[in-house]
Amino acid sequence: MTNYISNQRVVQMGEGVDWETNAAPTIELSGIDSVTISPSIQTEIVRAYRGGIMPGRDFIEPRHEVDGCSIGGFAIYEQIPYWINLLQFAAEGLTRNWVAPTTAQLDPDLTTLVVGHAGAAYGITSPVAKNLSFSWNWGEPLKWSMDLMGYNVVDDALVALAETATASLTYITACQATTYIDIVTKLGDTEATNVMSGNININPNRKYLRRSGSCYPAGVYDSPYWDVTGNLILEADAASIALADAVAAGGTRQMIRVAFASGGLSLTFDIAALLRVPSLLKDEDGLEVVDLQFELIEEGDFTSVPTGEMDGTFEITSVTTDADLWA
């Protein structure tokens, strides 16, 4: 009798060409600790007037819709660009930038994602991020998670690939984080040295293009704009209490930078934020803290001459030693 356990699953990815085209995997990803794959074919029972007290006799299969698929794990400097690219494609290079849209739709990278083991492997054709979240706590690694959309889910096959050598992987940890909270004309200027934990949640409000003549989605689009929310938990001291007091008084527009860095590698989040402190005099494990919650707001006026530090809303920057993810 053969039994399969979750640790036998592997995650592989291949470089795509266009929407709906499957591609063979060329890289095996590391640090994945959660994955859920659901069939994309949708079935419906035809519930009609048939003279009986019955649920229905016929069923139809009107569409394919990738829903209920998710993946997540440990953030790795060398590999996190693969996953952020499913949110939005960034040009290859040692430095990659992902910028929330302001005037035009953005295109996610097109790939194929294959998950499973030798007994069962399934592929998501043209997977894209429905949302992407990051979270960190003192003494722990940076973790990420993502809900997925895509063209369809198919019975697929793994390729004989070797996982990237440990020496070429650098896991991101909370102790590598530096956080800055500044006024709108500054960015990365005032360090907050008492941040205990945080999270960043990116929702592009992504939807399927639905066109009759096919049972499959024709692509995706984002509407009306990206939502980026999250929070920072800070120890209550003179600086953080003063910030909470300013928020309570109405001075809530700030620039937040969370920068993880190690040995020339980095992952940086820049956020034009509307701040809120929903609960004053809050405690965590007996320690008084400031729970600084934020959501995205336009930093300046994107329709006029740029005058601020970002002239937008949200940006992620990654620096690695690999200028081509697929080489």
C-alpha cells in the first residue's frame, strides 16, 4: 500500500508565453509550506420545474474558473520575485520594481505552476495573484501567502529538476527589517526602532475577463484600483505615543517604508498610507503597544507635476544577484 504525505509535494514553475498556454516547468521552488489546489471546472445542477419534489436530474459544466487555489511559504530574497511577478510583471535585472497602477492596467507575468508528487501532479495554466500578503514577527521569518486565479487547472506532470542549492538561498527574517514612518515629503528618513511585528496585504481587486464563445476566462483585469492594507505593532514609547496622538488628532497621512536587507540583497515596501489607531492604550502580552493600521492613499497628485517622494501609492523593490529569473 502506498501512502502519500504532504511533505512529498513539490512546487515547480515554468516560463509562460501567453495566456492559456501551458509551459513545462524549469525551476523547482523552495520554502513552500502550504498549497491548496481545487479543480477549475464548475458544475451546476439544472433545477427545473419537473413535477416532482426532486433536486434536479441534469447537470451542466458552464465554465472553468480557478478559485480556491492558494500557496504560501517562507520569503527568500532570490525567489520572491517569481511570486510578486504573479501580481505584476517586473522587468528583469538585479533590481526589480513593482509599482501599483495609476493610469493603465498592469500585466502579471505568465507562467505555469505545477504542484504535487509522483502519484498526482496538477498544473495551473497562467496563474496570477488574486491577492498577496506578507507578515513578520520578531524572532521569526518573513512569510508570504497568495490566493490564485488562472486559465484552468489540468492534470499535469512534474519535471526532473533539482531544488536550488542551500548556498544560493537567503531566507528573509524579521531581524533584517528596518521600518521608517515619515511625513509625505520624506521617505526612508525617520526610523521606527520599536516595531514588534507587521503585515502587508495587497489586493489588486483582480477580476476575470468573461467573454461568451469560450468556457475559459480570456484574461484578467484590475478594478477599480489596488487596495493595500496592514498594520504595524510598535512598543508604546514617547515617539509611538506621539504618533498615535497625531493620528487621533487627524494628522494621518504618512509615508511608510519597510526594508528587509542582508548582504546586498533586499526587499523593500514603500506605502503612501492613511493611518488609523483603532484602539488606544492597547496591550500585547502585558506590554502597552500602539497598533498602527494603514490603508493606501495617493501620496500626491498624480495628475500634476510630481512633488512628493513616490508620486504614486505603493511600490515594491527587490535587489538580488540574479538578473534573469529564467536563465
